[in-house]
Amino acid sequence: MTQAELSELVKRSEFTPVAGLSAEDCVTLYYYMQLTRTFEMRLASFYRQGKMVGGVYLGTGNEATSVGATYTLEDRDILAPTHRDIGAHFVKGESLRAMALQLLGRAEGPTGGKDNGLHQGNKEINTLGMISHLGAMISVAAGAALASKIKKSGQVAIHFIGDGTSSIGDFHEGLNFASVMELPVVYIIENNQYAYSTPNSKQYACDWIAQRAHGFDMPGIVVDGTDVVEMYRVTKWAVERARRGEGPALIESQTMRMRGHSEHDSADYVPQKVMEKWEDKDPIDILKNYLRDWGVLTDVTREQIDEQIESEVEKAFEYALDAPVPEGPEAANGVYAR
Ligand SMILES: Cc1ncc(C[n+]2csc(CCOP(=O)(O)OP(=O)(O)O)c2C)c(N)n1
Ligand SMILES: [Mg+2]
């Protein structure tokens, strides 16, 4: 849906902006979070139907983090997403069709059907393609911020990092470099409590990963990552600070990976009680309640948005499912093999 279409649906009520977000902004955030959930649930069923192969990593529970943080960016800014951030790609301007073609490995997709993960970047919207090696993009995001500083382009970069990824050496090297060079980059830890089957208690000994920021002499802030408004507010502060030339920041979003590591994983190692506790903090439900309590959207209007999202997602996948995969010889072009 376009911004104009969404704005039309906003209930004309007295609304005091929260965290600098207008009523229209709040509805747009809802649109992107619900779009992400709907799109990803289709992927989950495609995987079960054998229509998708390989790893299918969903961001269920991470929507407020990736959507809320990315919503702070200007068009010129740089997004370095990770494997839970389909929502961030959408906010930055990636089309549903391109994303559907990519994830179904179609020839017309951004990687020509050579890959079906979130490894695509898009120069038009300043999104960097990630690689799977955890931690490798931390220095790449710092490098993009260094280029911005040298060119005086005013661009800020944000990069998402998993809790498990924060244990990798590259994390310390990258954050140290960013701080020493006073780079305009904001690192966001998506602390979703698990790295595959490893719980946080086996990952780090400190209370918060954000505490490490002080060792690099940058701000370290812990945020309730199930609350999109909080996520936006804190990230906005860090992005504006970085744009003023005051250097990097580390934000730790506390949230939960509500599904397995990938769709093959039942996550039966997560205690039932832990999952139930987080189910009560579903980021989309929290925003729905805000919208209702603030008088911004009636439930009926919100359901209209949901229906519209269903049809947009349906259309994108209908196109992608009909689109061809790359032909034999072309499928091997540009692909490294032993
Ligand atoms: C260097 C490296 N080691 C291991 C892996 C395999 N691997 C991929 S994702 C993942 C878990 C990452 O956990 P986290 O950083 O917390 O992100 P999450 O998946 O929980 O969002 C692992 C171990 C990898 N891709 N790269
Ligand atoms: Mg994790």
C-alpha cells in the first residue's frame, strides 16, 4: 500500500505524536510489520509444501526491531541487514516481487536464481547484500560509514547483529574500528535469546551485551525490542547523533526468536514456559493495542489493511511461482564449484 492509501485510513482523532511519530507513521509501521509476518508465513508453508529448499530463516518476533530501526533511515542511508530482516528490506524500499523471486530462487530475481537466501543487496536503495559468515558484515558496515565520512555525504549506516554473532572476534574488531574512527554507524543487536540452539546463558557472562559498548567508548543501550515505538525512538536518537558526527552506538534489542532457527528446526530445546512468556509479548499484538488505545485505527480498518496485505503478498508469490528457475548452463554461471 502507498503512504497516501494508508494515511486515508487513519482515524481522524486528536493524536499527540509519540517519539516524533505521527498517527500516519504508526499505521505505516503496522503495515510493514504485518506485511513481514504475512510474507514470512507464506514462506513457512512453501517450505512445508516442498516449494522452497534450503534454510528458511524467519524473523517472527524480530519485526519491531528490524522495521522500527530501519524506519529511522533516510533514502540516502545505508542498510546492512542480516538473516532475520526481511522487514528492513521492505522498509528501505525493496519490492515484494523482487523478494519473492529471490527467496524462491527464480532466474528473474536479484541473484538470478543462484541463491534463495537474504543475500541480495540493492544499490538503488543502498542496501548491502549480506554474506552468511556471521560477523563479516560488521566491518563492511563500518567501511560504508567510513566512505560516508570521507565523502562527507551525511549518510548513516545501520547494521543488525545476532546475539550469537556478538561472540565472534569480528564484533570486537569492527566496533573498536568504528569508535576509533568516529564513524556514522549504528549497530543493533537483535537479541532473540538463542543462537540456533544455544541460549544466552551459554553465550555471554555479562548481564547485557550492550555493556560491552563502554569498552569501545560508545553508548550502549538496551531496548524492549517488542515495542516498535521504543525501537524507533532509541534508534532515531543514535542515528541523529551519528549524523551529527558524534560517532557510533550499540543498541541491544531484547526480543525472542518465535520459531526455530530455520523452518526445519522445531526449537524443542526452548522451554515451553519461556516461549509462552514471549508469546504474550508479540510485537505485532503490542502495536495493534497501541493503535486501538490511541484511537488511530479501528479494528475494522486494521483488518482492511490486513486484507490488502494478503492480496499484495498473494500477487507477488503468484508471479514468482510462475516465473522460471535459471536454465541448466546459466544456473552454473558465476557460481563457484569445487
Ligand atoms: C562464522 C559462522 N559460524 C557459524 C555459522 C552458522 N550459523 C548461521 S546462523 C547461526 C546462529 C546465529 O545466531 P544469532 O547471531 O543469535 O542470530 P539469530 O539466528 O538468532 O537471529 C549459526 C551458528 C555461520 N553462518 N557463520
Ligand atoms: Mg539470536
